Amino acid sequence: MQTANGKEHQVQRLIGSYECDQPGPTLVLIGGTHGNEPSGPEAIERVLDGLRAQPFDLRGRVVGLRGNLPALQERVRYLERDLNRNWTVDEIENLRARKPEELLVEDVQQIELLSAIEEVLSKDEGPFLFLDLHSTSGEGPPFAFLCGASPVRRLLRHFEIPIILGVEDVLQGTLMDYLTDRGHVAVGVEGGQHDAKEAVSNLEAIIWIALSEWGLIQEQELRDLSLARATLQLAVRTLPREVRVMHRHELLKDDGFQMAPGFANFDRVQGGQVLASDRGGEIASPEPGRILLPLYQGLGEEGFLLIQDVPVDEEP
Ligand SMILES: [Zn+2]
């Protein structure tokens, strides 16, 4: 694939696709929206290989796409801006109206990824289910992000991983947010730390469970389903099944943000506990809760999120 500067990407947008000419939903798997998160594309490859190896009698279709091709090649989160932002109708219209020479690297990636998604939407009948696969700079178990009061909230309880609610209140313009607004089921999932091999096996387990829960493959056909569930149960242990985002620490340009060492996703924190520092001094937790996405990499827009457990009896 030729890029604007004539460089050739060694990685392709399409990871692969699998279907058996049986009607059913389309599961779109997106990996590597952030280039330093190689576990997503790897998990997608493993599942597609597994589907072909059996081979499975699949209802519908599975399509795997890579997100940020130049960043995946360079193994960096992004080159010029975060590809998982600016997914609003206005921003997209704006990008498509711009001259090619005015576009940033990630503007081009966004236009190309959106075209690949639109091609799937126009080819297949639906319904469409999207899983956007990620990993985190901090250590910790797998979890999922859900936008809005999605009807899939109840269904996701069978996924064995904590579900983060209310992300759209603190983070706008994500790809998942955009797809949810278009009426699709879209879930963001985090497999674990970027380079941990568990991140790949956790994401792979989540995809197999999605294939079964969403009816693309028969549960009895999937011999390893209990293994997939056990993998996630072992990683998640006693964590709450649903948590809500209460606070986001936004980073400002050159604010010298430095996360205090040793925080993992879901660690409990006290109100007033020092979590990080920047040029303004120490940054304390505004309230008690759990920490999510502590930033241990150079690039990012938030230093951390604070989350709180949702009581089990709160019905969606
Ligand atoms: Zn990511």
C-alpha cells in the first residue's frame, strides 16, 4: 500500500475474513488503533486461523481490520495524533473535505479505516457487532468499555470481564462512540499490558466468547469455550463485573505529568492519596475508588481515570 510520502506499509488494513455462506451477524474486529498495541491484530489472526483450521460452520461473517498502519509498523501509539479520537460526523466531514497535503498521518488512517468499515457495512446485511481491541500501558486484567445505555450491557455480563460504564461522559469522539451512535453494537476491550503475552490470550478468549454469545458459532462446536472462560476468570478473579467512570485526569500540553510508580488497573485508591505529579505539584485522588488506565507511556491524553463499583442489583 502506497502512502502519501511514497513509503510502503508492510502491514495491510485487512487482517482477514471468514464466512460460510450462512446468514447471520457480521462481527468486525479492529486491532491496532494504537500502534503500540500489537496484541489486538495478533489475537484476530489467531482466531481467524482457528476458524479455518477446524473449520467452523459459521453463521454470518468475521472481518478483521488493522487500525493505524504506520504506527503499528513503528510500534508507537501514534505518529501525529491519537487515531481513537475525532470520530464525530462533523470531524469526518471536515477531514474528507480537506486537501491531501493538509492531512496528518492519522487523518489519512481515519479516512481509510472508515472506508474499510463502510465497505463491510454496505456489503453485509447486518446486524453488525464491533469489537475494538486494545491493551494498556499499566498492568492489570482484561476489561471492556461500553458507551451509553447499550442493550448489550446485559449480554456482556456473560463475558467474564469487568464492564466500564459511562466512558462517553469523559471521553468523546472514540471510534466505539461513533459506531454506537450509528446504531451498531460496539464494545472496546482491553486485554492487559501492551507487551504481556496474556494480553493476546485474553483478547483471543474474548473474541471466541463473542462468537458464541452473539450466535456466529454454536456453543457445542466450540470445544475450547470453557478454556476461554477459564482464562478470563483467572485473570479477573474477584473484580466487580460493572464499574462506572467518575473522573478523568486530563493532560495539558507539556504539563510534565508523571504517574507515581506501581499502579495497576483496578487498584483501590483512597481520597487524597497522591497518584501522580506534574509542574503544578502533587496530584491527589479527588475521591476514593479504583484507578484505571494509569499512564506509563509517553503519549496519551489522560493521566488516569477513577472508577467506582456499580452495585450488583443495579439493573440496566
Ligand atoms: Zn489503545
